[in-house]
Amino acid sequence: MDGTPPAYHMDPGSGAGKKSWIVNLEGGGWCESVTACMYRKGSRLGSSNLMERQLEFRGILSSNPAENPDFYSWNRVMIRYCDGASFAGEGYDAGSRVYFRGQRIFNAAIQHLLSIGMSSADQVLLAGGSAGGLSAILHCDQFGAFFAGRSTTVKCLADAGLFLDAVDVAGGHTLRSYFGGVVATHRVAQTLPRSCTGHLDATSCFFPQNIIGSIKTPIFLLNAAYDTWQIHESLAPDVADHGGAWRACKSNRLACNASQMKVLQAFREQMVGIVEGAFSRSKGNGFFINSCFTHGQSKVPATWNANGSPTIHNKSIAKSVSDWYFGRAEVRAIDCPYPCDHTCHNDI
């Protein structure tokens, strides 16, 4: 956002993985106003001058075959997140000199990777977590279009990217209001899928629930049904929790009372309903919705593929994603409601 070039990290593939690529879109929230974006551009989330020169690749990006048995030898890329709108902005604020170039960054990064070998890939996977997971949803078909006419297997993975258009505990729409600011500030409307903006407003089309049913490229949704970021920032944010009644529940699930648990179960039911709707009608899609209190599970070794990692029907996240990607099995896993799952790695 400060005008510095975008950046990525890469660990080249080896052996049988040389013609296979994972492109991971980094997450890290958003900025919903020029003022917030001005603050953000002075950090690694807005300037490549302030980014680490090296990152440790873990989970689905790991080169360790024990940690990442199906993807360890692939070309593994992390595109750094520096635009503040899930790689979807297209604009410039002259007064503050803040660049909103997320869409251009995405296009340039993918075209560059194609030029250094990805164009001859046999298999590719566009992935992302949190704001990067939303980005993987928004850009899945755009990514697929880069490989049109080729025999490449192209799929997408969104980890913790299923942000719901939820009603908060005060009856408001905190996240919708926030996303509205992101969409307006970054001028995102012009880059959103036309299949959505043809009949819904742009802010609605920034919510995955209004996009996933029309994505043509196969996509896998990995999400905790009790997504802790969404509980904190969308369902029971401080601005909606006027008396602080949710404070204890948000820091410790065991402190939630019966009425609060009812709200959390309704949130899970909303998520399950969305996944089981139009999205599930595409046979190429897959999902793993576990009843855990966490946010992001694909880049953490303990939740990706370690002993004791979360499972549904005794199948780990790594095995579920891999079975889906390679067509070894249909994966449409939805956990029973909390507190039945004892394999979770809960944040609260």
C-alpha cells in the first residue's frame, strides 16, 4: 500500500513434485478506511520493505514428508499479503498516497510464477488462510482461468475463509458494516465475481456464502464451526457486547452460559447450512467443518498432520484435503455439534 513491490517466498519442488505447485495467499485482516490503511502501510502488511526476508514453511507448506506427506516435494509459494482487501482492491488515494492494488498484485504474482515454471505444471493448488482464505475463494476461478486449455489439475483450498454475514449479539451487522468499508475504500466492486454482482450489492459479494455456489473450479472449505475470530469480531464484538456479558465466554468456552451456547450453536448451524446448500451440489467440491474453537488449521503442524491432530470420522485434516485433491475419496465432513469432538485444538 506504500508503493513498494509485492513479494513472495518460495521453496522449489524436487523429484516427483517438480511439476506441482501450491500457491498460498497470506492472511492478516483488512483495513476499512483510508485512515486505517495509512496505519497499516507502515507495517509488513502494507510494505514489502518491512517484511521478513525468510519465513518458516509449516503445515501444508512444509518440506518435511512426515508433516506434509502429499505436498512436501511440490513447489511451495507464499504470496505476501500487503494490500488490505484480500488481494481484491483496485484504486489509489492521492491525498494519502495509499495504493489499493490487490487485484494487480494477484495477477502479477501469478503471471510471474507462470513465467518461472508454473505454466508447465501438472497439478496446482491455490490456498489461503483467514483473509487469504477469503482471497482463495474470490480468486479461485480467476486462478483456474490462467490454466484454460491446459491439462493441469487446478483446485483451491480456503482455510478459515468462510466469513459469515452474521447478526451480532446486539442485533446488528458488525462484520457487514466493516466489509462495506473495505469494499468502498479499496473499490473492490469492479473485481468481484460478476455472477454475484449481477444480482447482489458489492458488500454481499465479499461474503463467501454468496459466491461459493457459483465457483466452477473445484474448491475445498476447511473451517472451524466455532471460528474464534468470527466469535470475537463478528458475532460478539466489543461494540455489540455493551455490558461485557460475553467477555468471559470469548476467552474461555467453558465460561459460556446456556444462552450464549445457544447463540454459538446457531452460528454453527448457519455455517453448516451454507456449506450444505448450493456449494455441496458441485461434485468437485469438498469440505471439513469441525466443531472446534479455533481459526486457521492448515499451516499449523499440530492441526495439519501431527499425532493427535483434529479428525472427523478418524480422518485428519491433511488426509482429508489430500484425498479430495487427488480424487482418492469424496470428502464432505461435517462434525457433530460441540462438545462431542475430543480431537480439537481449541484456542479458547
